[in-house]
Amino acid sequence: MFRTLMASAALAATALVGTALTGPGLAIPGLAGQTAAAQEMEQINFGIISTESSQNLKSSFGPFLEDMEKELGLPVKAFFAPDYAGVIEGMRFGKVDVAWFGNKSAMEAVDRAGGEIFAQTIKDDGSEGYYSLLIVNKDSELSSLEDLLAKCGSGLNFGNGDPNSTSGFLVPSYYVWAKNGVDPKECFGRVVNANHETNALAVANGQVDVATNNTESIYARLAKTNPEAASKIKEIWRSPLIPSDPMVWRKDLSAETKEKLYYFFMTYGRFGDLEEVKRERQVLAEMSDGWGPFLASSNAQLIPIRQLELFRNKLRIENDETLSAEEKQQQVAEIEQQLTELGEWEAAVTPAAATN
């Protein structure tokens, strides 16, 4: 399902942005007649979610933002916040114009911060997704999810992810906890929320017994920035594939600004002479867990994430003993209606070949 929707989101985005990139002045169908921002932009504020320390992120994203600044002819400033919600709120109140989000935080930005997906990251090896993990110290007696569930109530400490994280919170909330009818607050003696880097270091240093994480943060970033800590970690559970992270801009940006941003993202690491392309590919490879050239995308990328959240909520309602049968029936029916509507959207944007 996830892989099909990645192609669908790209197809939907391509339909929106036309057939070819011809230069910074390319016309983007759908933007014609759009009301431009009330005032001409003086700088671009680029939001970066707090997957690790701001110092590491600043080093990782710096060269890319410098290139964006040169292309746009505007200052481009990095926007950091202590948690994912800070970047979402920054976009909501106009302090963030463009941002790198995970799928869950992008969904929040689209729904309540006036955001819109326009591009998707891919790995430098061309792969278009990653996996949520449960990790423990390499010396832990826990070796599987079954081992962990059997230890519920024994006082273990759990490092949960940021509530707006896809891999650190939403995906394990459904696949690990909801599907097994387990409430982490009842299973563990202590539950703390932190970003991926903090949770990984807490596991490596024995400060928590188990934590959520993902393959990007452990096997790409931590293995590079702190190989000693990475060597002390083992995974005990891996999720289905999660679509790669989206790039989101504010819907109310002017058409001209969107055209320039879209051109920059879609040509970066693709256009230019050999030396320029090689340099830009290296810049991308140093970002986050190692990226390749961006793909076109749209809000359709969020369909499987919305479905996942609804499935999680449905299981929670069905297992809620405080609700009457009538209340459960009514709430589940509402969720089923939303799932039906998402299914219709999915069918509309899925390439025909993927359904045959």
C-alpha cells in the first residue's frame, strides 16, 4: 500500500505542476489566479524537525540552504524548535515558509498549519522509504516483540518518540501497541518522550530498556555521528515500509515563490554540468540520513498515514471498555466512513498499472 501511494503522490503532483521544467519562471497549473502573499517575501524560513541536536542538523542542512539562497536570491534561514510541534506551530503562525517533516508531522502541518506537500525525499541509493524500529541495548535479554510484551508490568523503562513523529510514535502506536491491545503507560514502569537521537543514546547508555527509532536514524545518522553508541544497539522489531519524508510549503506563499522553490527542489542534483551535479549530490548525501534528488509529491502521500491513524483509533475504540456498545458502533461507523473516503481518494490517484 505504502509503495503504491508514493507513486500516486508523485503522479498527482506531476499533474499539478505541468509537463516540464523550463526554468525559474515555469508556469504551475493550479496556481494561476492564486492570491499572492500580502507582501513580497524578504527571506525564506526553512523549518527542520528535531530528529537530533540542532547543531548536527545545522551542519547537515547548511550547504543545501546556502545553495537555495543563491538560487532564490533571498536569505534562507534555518528554523529550529525543541520538538516537532514547534515547527508545525511555526508554519501555522507564518514563521516557517518551507519545512522538512516526517509524514505524521506533515499531516498535522497540512491539517492545522496551512501546509501543502510538494516534494518527497529519497535515499541516496534511490530507495523511497524507511522502517520504524524498537531498539534495545545489545546486551539486553529482549530479542523480539514477543519477549517485550511478555515483560509488560515488570517495571521496564520505555523511550517513546515525539508525539508528532511517524516512526517514533504513530507507526509503533498501531503495529506494536494497538494491534496487541497494550497501553504503554500500563506496560512500562516509566515512559518518556524524546527525539530519535536522544532515545538511541538512552538505549546505548542503559538509561531506558527499550525505545522507538527508525532505520534512518540508527543505521545512517548515528552510525556516522556516534559509531560507538550505534554498536551498542540492536533492533527487536521492524515495521512495514514507511514512505520517505515530505517537503511542505505554506499554501499561501505567492505563485512566484512556489515556482522558484519547486524549480530549485526538482532540479537540485539533476541539472547542470558534471561537477555541479556531483557537488549537489554530495550535499544531499550529507543531509539527514543521506538523500538523493527530490521527487514530486502531493498531499496524496499522506493517505496511508491517515489510514494508519484511523485504524489505530478504531482498535482503541473497540477495546475501550468504558464505551457502551452503541457508542462504539457510532464512533466506529464514523471512522469507517472516513476510511471509505480515503479509499476513494486512493483509487483516484493510484496509477492504473498498479491496480492490475
